[in-house]
Amino acid sequence: MTLSGDSSETVEMTSTDMIFEPILEHGVFRFDCSVDHRKAAFPSVSFKNSKDREVPIVSHIVPAYIPTCGCLQDQQVVTFEFSPGTSFYGTGEVSGQLERTGKRVFTWNTDAWGYGSGTTSLYQSHPWVLVVLPTGETLGVLADTTRKCEIDLRKEGIIRIISPASYPIITFGPFSSPTAVLESLSHAIGTVFMPPKWALGYHQCRWSYMSDKRVAEIAQTFRDKKIPSDVIWMDIDYMDGFRCFTFDKERFPDPSALAKDLHSNGFKAIWMLDPGIKQEEGYYVYDSGSKNDVWISRADGKPFTGEVWPGPCVFPDYTNSKARSWWANLVKEFVSNGVDGIWNDMNEPAVFKVVTKTMPENNIHHGDDELGGVQNHSHYHNVYGMLMARSTYEGMELADKNKRPFVLTRAGFIGSQRYAATWTGDNLSNWEHLHMSISMVLQLGLSGQPLSGPDIGGFAGNATPRLFGRWMGVGAMFPFCRGHSEAGTDDHEPWSFGEECEEVCRAALKRRYQLLPHFYTLFYIAHTTGAPVAAPIFFADPIDSRLRAVENGFLLGPLLIYASTLSSQGSHELQHILPRGIWHRFDFADSHPDLPTLYLQGGSIISLAPPHLHVGEFSLSDDLTLLVSLDENGKAKGLLFEDDGDGYGYTKGRFLVTHYIAERDSSTVTVKVSKTEGDWQRPNRRVHVQLLLGGGAMLDAWGMDGEFIHIKVPSESGISELISTSNERFKLHMENTKLIPEKEVVPGQKGMELSKEPVELSSGDWKLNIVPWVGGRILSMTHVPSGIQWLHSRIDINGYEEYSGTEYRSAGCTEEYNVIERDLEHAGEEESLILEGDVGGGLVLRRKISIAKANQRVFRIASSIEARSVGAGSGGFSRLVCLRVHPTFTLLHPTESFVSFTSIDGSKHEVWPDSGDQIYEGNNLPHGKWMLVDKSLNLRMVNRFDVSQVFKCIIHWDCGTVNLELWSKERPVSKESPLKIEHEYEVTSFP
């Protein structure tokens, strides 16, 4: 086998077929490189019962696909080959496209604030690929290792997995459908915990609501405005100096009283706990942890300390049962304050003020034998967050055995769903992240974690009214539904964006609450079978290749949701690709261009509730609505799960599963109960049946639950007339209902309107996203052939920028650029964007970004500070200015990245993160070129510049990033003597 990656250098490696044995159940196989490798493999942390991976079963079935294995130094390289037309999915919490074919993922839990579509490592690790063959048959591939793992899907039909030896590969299938694979996977890694019903309502969060009075005000505003909501969250500022398990005595003096008030108003309260414990004698958590010896150790055996919110912190070793028990008992006492749920954040674990953004890999964990025993941090890093969530979950179980725990975790591993929900981390308030949020939720579901959702509206940055309303529209349909925003941003509650946005948010959340019986039923099915809650549209027909890359829609069982993620278009204006069969459009008399379009699959019945303010107001005696969509044979079926919404009675028969069927006989449709399960008594309630006819038209009938309900169906011509009338009414309504206004828009030159939506410059090897305002910042620069996003930011921080520095600015300086010239068409000699921004004192900062047609591997940036209207008394010269080019590049692999260059004097340099900040001037300057090298990727990003324009170069290492700065001389400028820095970027292989 030839292993080449991105490097021009190839390495020959001998590969052989892996040995296999059947395990667990029919169709599941374990593969190892050899018998010795099998013996050397560490215990499984992903399996709910690690022994299931070790015990073979009797089976005469031979695997349909046998991978090859080779070893390169200490790395085990596993390769699968499938036929052309195969599609890859899964890989857990990942950004970018839904279909993973063409992508590469590195499983290394990372605090990835402001991630982009090309970020290769996020907060969770799921070394898992769902393989959909051209026939629709589906196979699952699990690399059962906790170590850093590369999953390379860039070649069609090829999976290549690279991780330190030795680890087994587990395959599931191929089975007839992707759902069957996920159900088989769940038999190994477990299913999602059964959430309490209130957890499926809307959650409101903010970093931070700074006092109990503000929390109560937020809760009451939801009630006053009749916007459905069930949960308020307390971020880190509720604590006393960021000390976990404490409360600020002035701002949150009585958490129990706050919880009581929230409960009386129908709200639950969720509070944050981080793993970093302040190293401070006299702080009871630190003292008891030290007494019990629960801290992670450095290589020399002393407790490791790292900087987090409280300052120097120690970290519990959740790999050890003693530490988990210690933490669980702290949680038990914490819950007595009226805590309904717990939020585990920063548990990658994140550490401040270090380039790697985490603790050293040679730290020592004293893990339980069944987890792998005493190992360094590189072995347990990816499972640290999951084990923290497990300990938190167990602590909540200790606190009250009559309530189901609710835990949310940021970091996780495949199998985390047994203990916690998750969200997609610190996303950005922009349209790209709205679009990505759908695929990210789906990928988590395809990787065994169905209870997830994004921060609705975006965490970092300020959403616009249209963006927030649109995001709420689709976010209300996600399995986990929470709005959350960062400190320093505008308010992001549903009423914060004007009346039109507020009304759309209210309608979106009422939709969710009407669908709560359906959501709750889907979670019961997921909990008992491992089926996903939200699934890609291709699940409706895995053979249909048209559906495999659809990213703006998803399924909730037989319910199909289609949303627009384009600012300028409503969902009704898009071409909806529907799976084969009958799909009936419907709404809740709330259709709006900013709300998703809903369809129900023919042959299905789903249960709806009246739209109430919160789950606490929903009672079992309320009217029930059955939404019925008949198939081509005039039949439909569906089920409804009910219990008391909390506790464990459902495990002892105290539940009711009702199977409803509908059948058409001539001109009558009869809806009835076909069978029931469980001991729960059927409520005495009315049932409202709505029979979908198509085009939004429907027929209504009422009856008592459990009895036969008959609906008289009109003639074919009568149905056609109803559908036609409904379509016309819908069309007229949409024509008279406009998109939420996009208010945050600034006027540009030449009649252009500049908004926060990035301008895309895409040609050759590069795709750039640029926002014209705030310094003309480049938000992302993605190298298309490798799929690597070298630079990403949010609109107002980081990314690529250049400026004169605050010390050089004067009154009248703005950070708003105007687009002077825009040539992004595929014509002429180059594609380019020219921007200008006023930096005060008669000066402008001008930038031209271009990609030449002659060499599309390179993009150029020419920046200058130019004098336009300096005063006559100045002799035609400006004040003192300096041009500073300041890009912030992401270190995808911080410990394997460095800066390389040759100085003017001929000396060679390799500058690694542990060298600290470096300044180069005079003969020490790079001789017109320096490179950011990623040894793990075998890539280097080359930055070439005109050394005559550059006075000094600075390397600034930060937490997971590096700045490669180019500074001009400091001098006045005239119209004839601008300051200039012209430079370019190219990505090449690193030998």
C-alpha cells in the first residue's frame, strides 16, 4: 500500500486483511490487525458493556467488507474500499457539509469557539462513519479508540482511519436501511437517556443573566408575551468568583427561593458546572478534593494546575471511580438548592493561556481498570467530558430517584448520549452557521446522539431580526431547542428584535409545543430502539441519490421539515425535493416565509397538543389532535407514547402506547385504536382528527379517544376544489406576508447595500468570506483542495485584518469599509474585491484581494494607507501612521505546528509555540517568505511578501491560534507616498 496524504512524499506500507470475529449480534463484527493487536487493545469506553466487545458469538456469516490494516511507525492505518456512488455520513459533531465524502476529520476534543465549515476538530469525538451504498444498504464503521484519530474520507468510496496502535474496528451491517444500522449500534453503545418531558420545551439562556432579579424578569416576560418556554439557564456568573458549587451572595443570595419562584411560574432552572476547581485553600470543594486525592496529576505526580475562569485550577480525574463518586456527591448536595438540570461546560477540558487550549498530554490519569488503567492524558482526553457528564448524571440520580436527570455537556465521545444532551458549541450569528446547524444536528443523530441542537440565533456576534427569526423557525424543530448568546452581544431573547421577529418566534415555538406529543414519542422510540429523532431526508428513500446531499431539511419520523437558510428567500420560494410517495403540506394556520414548510408522509398519523404556554400547563386531559395523511392505498398508522413526563414509572409498565390506524372505505375514513401497550389508563379526552388532502387542505372530525371516528370524504372533484382553494389562499397569504426586515444594513457606495452577510470570493484553490464593514475583515480562508480552513473568525474579532493601530488613529476614524470595485465574475484576468475604509485625518486604508486566472493556487492582498485630504498646513503629509497586517490563523494541531523561514542573513528558523512571542527586524527578517507548517496534515501555508515594504515581523502564539504579523515603517504619508504591504498566500505540501 502507498500512503501519500497531502505530501509529495510517499511511504510504502505493507497492508494485510484484518482478522475478524462476530460479536454482540447478527451482522456485527470485530476486526483486528492480528491476534497480538487484539490482545493489546485497550478496553472499550464507547460500549455500554465493554465485555460485549470481547466475547465472540457463534455465527457462520462472513463480513461483506473486510478492511486492510498496516502499521506506520506507531500508527495503525485501516482502509475500507467501497464501490463508486457510496456516500459517507456520521463522524459526530462536525461542521461543513452533510455528506462527508471528500472531508477529513480529526477526533480531538477542542474548545473551538467561532469554528468554521472547515474546522477539523470540535468539542466531541465520534470515530464513526455511516456508509450508505448505492443500493441503499447501509454499513456502520466504528474505530473503537479513545486516542486522537484521523478519519479520511477524501477519496470516493475510501475510508482511511489512522490512530495509534492497537485498536479494533467494529462494523455493523450492511443492513437494509440506515435506521437498522443505528439500532444495531445502540445495542453496543447504548441509547439516549429518556429525557423528562419539560426538557423538550424551549430553553432560554444567556452568558449571563447577572442576577436572580434579571432571571425572574426574563421568565415573567415570556409569560406576559405568551411565548412558550419551560427552562431558564444560569451561566457561570451565578457563582461566587467562578467557584463551582457556590452562589454569589449579592446577585444570587437565595437560589432555592429563585427556583421556587421559577417553578411556580412553570419554569425549570438549569445551572452550569465546569471541571476547573479553583486552587484555593479554604474553598471547601478544593479542600475535600485534595483530601480525597481526586486531581489529575502532572507527569511528576503533583496535581496539575491550569488557568480557567477562577484563575489557577485543578481538575477532577473522572476516569477514576473515587473521583466520580466524590463529584456525584457534590452534585447531590447542589441539587438540593432547587437545581433541575446541570450544564457541563469547558470539559474538553479547556485550559486558558496555552496554545493547545488544553492540558499537557503527558498528564497522568489514575483510570479504573475497566477504562484502561493508569494512562496519560492523550489516552483519556477525548472521553474526559463524557466521564464528567456520567458523574454529573449519577449525582442527579442520587439526589432524587423519582426524577430523570437532565445534563447538557459540551465535550463528549460516542456513547455520551447515555448520560447527557449536547449542543453544537460556540457558533456564530451568521447565515452560514444557521445553514450548518441543520447538518451538525443530523450528524450527531447519525452518530448515536439524538438529543442535540445549536445555540439558536448564534452564540457569538449580533443576530439580525431576520436571521434570528429564521433560526428560531428551524431551531424550534430541532430535538433540543435553546437560545443562547455571548456576553457583550445585544440581547437575544425572542422579543429583542422587534414585533415582527417576536411574532414569528412565538409562532415557531407554538408549533413546537403542538408537536410535543410527537417529539416525546420519538424520544421514547429512540430510547428504546436507538432510532434517530431527527434524520436526513434520504432516510425516507436511501436509494434516491437526489436526497443524499439535501442540507436544508430533515425528518422527524414521518414529518418532513424544509427551511430556507438563505437571507433573501423564504422557505416557500425554494424547490423542495420530496422523497417518493405522498407528502402532504400543512401548517398550523401560521404560514410565514420565515417559518419552515412542513410535510407529512402518506400513510402516517402523528399526535398534536393544543399550543400552551409551557409544558407544565399541558395535562393528559387536554384535547388531542391526530394529523392523518393517507397513503396511495387509503391507509395510515401512527403511535403515541404517554406517561407522567418524569420519573421511571415507564420502566414498570406505567405508560400508554396507543397505536392508531386510519382506513378509507369508499367515501369514509375511519380512525381507531388498533392496539395499546402499558398499564397507564387512557385519559378521558376528545380527539380532533385532521385529514390532510394536499396543498394544505384538510377535513376535520371530532370524537372521543379510543372510539371509532368517521370522516366523510367528498368526491374527487370536491377534493380538487378544496386543494385548489387552499393553494390559492396560501399563495395570496404569502404574497401579502413579507420576510422579517433585515434592519442592520449600512449604505455603500455606488448604490450598493452592505450587510453583515459575507461576500464570497471563490476561485481556484481558495474560497474567502469577507465582510465589507468593520475593517473589511476576512472571516475565513479555506484551501479547497485540502478542505482546510486556515483562518476563521466572527465578524468583530480575529480573522484577517489590517489597520494603523489605535495609537495612530484620530477622531473620525471608522471601521466601516466601502466596496469600491467588485469583480467576482469568471471573466478577465483575475477575480478581485477592492475595499476602502476611513481611518481618520484624511487617510483611507485601501485593500485589494485578488486571485489571478494565471495562477489560481495563490491569492494576493495589496494593502495601503493613502492620504486623500491632508491639510495644507501639514506640508501635504499626514500624521504618523503605521500599516499592520494582522491575520489570526487557527492551529488545527497545535503541538505539531510551527513557523518556518530563512532570514535575510541566511539563518534558518523553526519557531514552535513554546518559544513564546517573537519579533524579527533588520537582517533577522524573513527573506520575503515564511510558512505556517502543520506536520499532521503534511501541509504548509506559505506567506510571501515584498521585504522592502516590511519593517518588522511578529509571531504571536495564543490559545489555539497564531498571528503572523507584517508591520510597515512608522512615518507620515502624502498623496504621493502611501504605505504599502503587498503579500500572497499559497498552500503546498510539506515533505
